[in-house]
Amino acid sequence: MLATRFRAFLAGRRAEALARRHLRRAGFLIVERNVRVGRDEIDLVAIDEETIVFVEVKARRDSLAEALMACDRAKRRRLGRAARAYLGREGLRELPHRFDLVALSREDGRWRIVHQRGIEV
């Protein structure tokens, strides 16, 4: 059981690293990662031009569709709550911001990445 949890932890770290690389190549500046805000967590905080972007990263082994569906309504609500708290804590409430999802899956030995900009929270 511990080995399974550790493998899942490592897979999550790898997915976040791939998401960061994808975002950097798209011109984003990664500001913070794995930000704890109360009991919630924001996977990545980035800057895209003049916009603060709160990024949720979801990965699934064999299904990009499952990775996309893993960011359900409850998860989006938690992301929105955490982002509002972060903006308040950092004194950034007046700045433009949005929420993005980066979904990844490893299919046929290759990573597939989908970046959805401006998801509803």
C-alpha cells in the first residue's frame, strides 16, 4: 500500500513538472507551485501576459477524458475559494485573473496534454 501511494505521488510530481514545462513554452511565468491556502491547495500560480492564472493539474494513466473529468464542480469550487483567499492574502484582488486546467495522460508511451483556459469555477 505504501509503495502504491508513493508511486502515485511520484506520478503526480511528474505530471506537474510536465504541466509547468508546457506552460513555460506557451509563454507563462510560473510564480508558485503547490500553494497551501487554508485546507485547499493551488497546483500552480502563473502569469500570462497581465493575468494571474490559477492552474489545476490533473493526470490519469490511460485516459485524457478521465483527467479532464477529474476537475469536477466541487474541485473547481475549492480552486475558486483558494484563489480568492490567495488574492486577498497577497493584496492582488484588483488584478485580472482566471482559472486554467492542464490535463495529462500517458497513452501508448507518450504524454498527451490538453490546456483549457478560462475554466468556470
